[in-house]
Amino acid sequence: MLNKKTVNTYKTAASKARKAAVESERKAREERDKEDRFWREAEGTKSRAAKKREEEAERRAEAAAKKAEARRLADQEARELARSLQKNKKVTEAELRRRREEEQAAILRRTEEEKRRQGRRVTAEEEYERMVLVRNTNRDGSVIDARSVEEALLHMMGSPQNLSPERHPERNLKASFKAFEKNELPVLKEEKPGLTLTQYKDMIWKVWKKSGDNPLNQTPKFVPWNCREDLPYMEDDKHSMHAPQKALLA
């Protein structure tokens, strides 16, 4: 427990601290007042009305400056917006014109491609019809159908029945082509997927024209007259009925 002397010492110290703080605050206030008096004396004496007029003028000037700045910013923004709209309009017109040109070019390309495709199809079909639907002129007795001089001579000799049946390959042409197309179509679809049926048929037709399966590309089996046992053999003399034939084969 603290004794009385120690307690008094603490109280005295606290009292001195409070007095020092009050004194310091008083001196600071005096310094501020002194500085305020100095600046008032430097400005000179002004009436309250004059001060009010000055403050009002300052407020009006500040408001006018703010209004002018706002107007300047608004005008600048309007000009920038107008330039932006004009630029976008030009870009849009150019883009539309370019798109129209591209669409027209695409239409022309599609039209030309369709014309070429139709032309190829018509040509192929006409050629096919000429080969498949060829008129059988052998029924006309005045017409001789022969692929060589030997066949022609045998026709003239009255022996067309002795020719091989394969001398008329066009009779089986349609069936041969259908079988060839049936076999080739799956192969082409696997090798070149994504094409149309017409494109596949065009490709098959081109291959068919050169294929060995095409009867028109196959040489008919023919046995010369002088090697056949069913025809009489005659001596080679100028009076023989076979003399012209033998001369042609010589």
C-alpha cells in the first residue's frame, strides 16, 4: 500500500501536466490569432459588403467556367460521335457492296458449273444411247454388217451363220454396263466418299468406255475361211471363187 507522501507526489505531477497542456494550448491559440491579424492587416480593411461581392463574383466565375467546360466536352463528344457514325456508314456500304459482288460471283460460278455438269450428262447419255439403242441393220438384207474384210467376204459368200455370236457385242451392251456399274459403284463410294450419284455414274461411264469388260472393246472371235473345216478348200488360181478373198488376206 502506497504511503501518503507518494500519493501526493503523483497528484502534484498530474496537476503540473494539466497546467502545461493548458498553457501550450493557450500559446498555440495566440499564435494563430497573431497570424490572422497579420494577414488581415496585409489585405487592408474591407467592409462586409465588399467581401460578399467578391465571394459572389468568384462563385459566378466558377459556375461560368464549369458551364463552359461542360459545353466544350459535349461539343467534342458530339463531333467524335458524328465521325464514328460516318465511318461506320462507309464501312457498312462497302461491306454490303462486297457481299453483293461475292454473291453474284457465287451465283455465276454455280450456274456455269451446272451448265457444264448438264452438258457432260447429256453428252454421256447421248453417247450411251447411240451405243445401246443402235439400230440393228443386219435385218436389212441389203446391208452387210462386218468388222473385217474376212467377215464381209463370208457374208458375200452366204455364210453369215458361220460367224461367232460375239460379232454383235452391242446386243449385250446394256446388260454388261449395268453389271459393271453395279460392281464399280460400291468401290468408288468407298474410295471417294462424299460425291453425288451423278458424279459417281460419270466416273463409271469414263472407266467403262476403256474397260475390257465393255463388249465394244473386245475383239470378236473369228476363224479365217482358209482355216475352217466347214468350208470347202479350193486351189489358188485366178478362176477360183475364193481368189479375191485370198488376195485380200495375202
